[in-house]
Amino acid sequence: MQTLFKAILITSPIFALIFFYVVMQQGKIDTEIKKQDAIFERDWAEFQAEFKTTDKSKYTERTRKEEEKITEYEKKEREKEEKAENFEKEFEKAIQEFEKEKRR
């Protein structure tokens, strides 16, 4: 029973790091989906503006708003990518330290 408790105690930080990594990756995917949705909305508004003869300004305004959203999501995407890279580096360091401690 004691060895089971020790194993859980030793592996729980690793599982926490893995869980955190998965959550970060899910956040990246969510941002990508929102960006793709904004791209579709922009393209749809441009398409509608081409065929409407009376109310083009409404669709051009939508296109502009979606373009702003796209740039915002691209910025968030870059930030999340940078965070993920930093986390991966820290995660590798933690695993190496854990292996060093395990060898002692």
C-alpha cells in the first residue's frame, strides 16, 4: 500500500503537467476554429455583397468586422503557439530532472 501511495505521489505532478498541456492544445484548436469561422463569415459577406445591388454597405461592413476578428484570432494563435512552445521546453526539462532524481 505504501508503494502505491509513493507511486501516485511521484507521478501526480507529471499527470498534472500532461493535463495542462492537453488543455493548452485544446485552447489552440478552439482559437483555430474561431478563426476559420471568421474567415468563412468574411467570405460569405463578400459573396453576398457581390450579388446585392441595394444594400452592399451592410455586407462590406460585415466583411470589415470579420477581417478585424481574423487579425485578432491570428494574434491569439501566435500567443498560444508561443506559450505551447515554452511549455514544451519546460515540460522536457521537468522530465529530465525527474529522470535524474529517479536515478539517484
